[in-house]
Amino acid sequence: KLLWTCDGLGDLVYTSPVIGDGVAVTMGGFHGPAIAFKLGGSGNVTETNRLWQIKPGNPQRIGSGIILGKHMFMANAGPPIAQCIVVETGEDLWKERMPGNDNWGSMIHADGRLYVTNQAGATNVIAPNLAKFELLATNELGENSNSTPAFSDGQIFLRTFKHLWCIGE
């Protein structure tokens, strides 16, 4: 049974909705719009629950971001730009081009850091800093990847076009 809808996202979406403290952010693909809305309600909640909509012209987005507190961190597909967004307003605190290729994987938060693997197979490690983009490291695998790193019991799993990697102590 359909509980509610919220208009404004567009027809092409690659990312998954990102949920945080009663709010969701969804982003259209291929330069489409982005919206944020309060969860809940019934019927069409566009007028009552939508917090903001940023019209088409956004960066290409394929992977999903992550909400930490009242901010969303996002790694855009192309160009490879990282963003820190205020969830309630859609305002950018910062935007910065990351090293390397486009990002098709989603951003992951683990052990106080943000991780995103680009299409060249390099994983950028970023501090979840609200004041500025802070690149902590870039770790190269030397194989192409469109995937998202997975973390379990102190190990990082990375899938490339040719291999599945497990990195740990």
C-alpha cells in the first residue's frame, strides 16, 4: 500500500535515498534535480514535507552519499566533486574536486572517515570535516572499479573489474 509521495525528483535516479534523523535526501541522475523532505505523512506530502528542491543542472550522481548529523557528504560521479551539504536547506558548505576519475560507488563512513572508490580503482579517504574538504589519503589498486567499499570486522572489501580484494591488518 502506497503511504505517501513527494514530487520533484525527476525521471532518472541512480542514487538510493539517504536517511538521517527523520529526513531523506534523494538526488536525480544525469544533472537532474535533488530534493530533501521530512519522512512520514500520508498522500502527496510535497507541500507539507519537502524541505528543498535544487533544480536540474546538478553534477552527475550515481553513488549515494551519507548523512552524518545534520550534514550530507556526497561524492559526485562526474566531474568527481565532493560536497558537504546542509540537510535542512540544501546549502553547500563546501565543494571540492577530488583527485582521479569519476565516482560511481557510494560514499561510506567507517572508523571516523569517509571512503569512496573511483572508476580507476583508487579509494579516496576524506575527513568528515564541516569547514573544508580534507583528503587524508588516496589508495590505488591499479584496476578499474564501479563499486562501493564494504567494511567488516576491521577489513575492507573492494571489488574491481577483475578481482575481489580484502585489505586488513
